[in-house]
Amino acid sequence: MDVRRAGERYPGGDGSAGVRSRHAFSFGPHYDPDNLRFGALLACNEERLEPGAGFDEHPHSHTEIVTWVVAGELTHRDSSGHEATVRPGDVQRLSAASGVRHTERNDGPEPLVFVQMWLAPVAPGGDPAYEIVHGIADATPYAVPEAGAILHVRRLAPGERTAVPDAPYVYAHVVRGELRLDSAELGPGDAARITDAEGLEAVAVTPAELLLWELSRPN
């Protein structure tokens, strides 16, 4: 298990424009050939947008983009005609496929915090697609078959345990709170990259929210 701390993330965004980003993987000017991806996971970005701030229209291709809102409301618009407001508890996925453009903004009155994760598809190309699941339950895995991946959301009370999926690759990201994963103490923004996970549990120390990616294929 390879633990990466929140403070080790690469800084990004533009503070003067109300955008602050923290990247878990090699991203933009922060090129690190030893930190390009983990399994199908290419990026895990923590984004903080002030009211009125956002990312103007920009392109993506050959990427599965999954977004989890922590606080506030995210306004999504894309070139395929989809428009939605994403709130805490919702899972949003944009399949960029052969190419799509989108904007992401904080049109609400409160600061927006979200985690966005990019995954490499099994096969390139295809038609762009969009999906949002409102209020996903802890017991409902969210499958991204295009990337051979499954997202598990866990919201835990103090002392509550949850099993880590037995899988070739698991990426665990702590959204909030503190927990123990095997022998590691993890806090907000910390992550663990687990290879050949088997029989592991996470135990909440405080009220905690955890994202677990079950990944079935190597880099």
C-alpha cells in the first residue's frame, strides 16, 4: 500500500480567479514520469471554486470523467447539449470518447468543492455520453465499464468499518474525516494506492467519507 498525503499534491488553478486545485497525479506543468497514473486512474483533482468562478469551455477526448461534489453546487454544460446542477451525493460522469467540450462553474452563492477523477477507457473513440446519478447510496456501486472500474462511496460513523474491495488495484481517497486503513492513519485529502488488495478494512475514527475505486486492469 502506497500512501500519498494531501500535502504532497501538486498545486494548480488560479487563486486570483477564485480557482484552487490540488492534483494527486502528474498534471500540466507538474510533470512527474513516476506518477502518471494508477491502473486506469489518470487524475484525482481536488477543486475549490469561489462563487462566480469556473473553468471556461475546454476540450476532452478518450477520457471517462467522474465528479463527486463535496460542498456547494456545480453547474455542468457540454457541447452535446447536456446541462445539469450537481450537488453533494450525486455522481456525474462525462464520457469524452472521440471528443467533447464542456464548462464547469460555480453559479451558486457558496464556495464549491469537488473531487474530479479521470480514467482511461479500455478502447478509444465512440460517441460522447453523459450521466448523473442523484443521491447515490453507499450500498450502490457505480460502474464505469468503459474503464473497467467501479466506484464505491462510503460514508462512515465513528467506529464503523467497511471492506476494501478485493481487486488487483484499489485507489482510496479520503474526502473528509479521519480513518484507519490497515495500519495507516488517513485524513482529508490523503489517498492510498493498493495493489492486490485482499481482506482489508477501513475503520472510521471520526465521521468520514471515503471514495474507493476498484480497478481491474494495469497501466
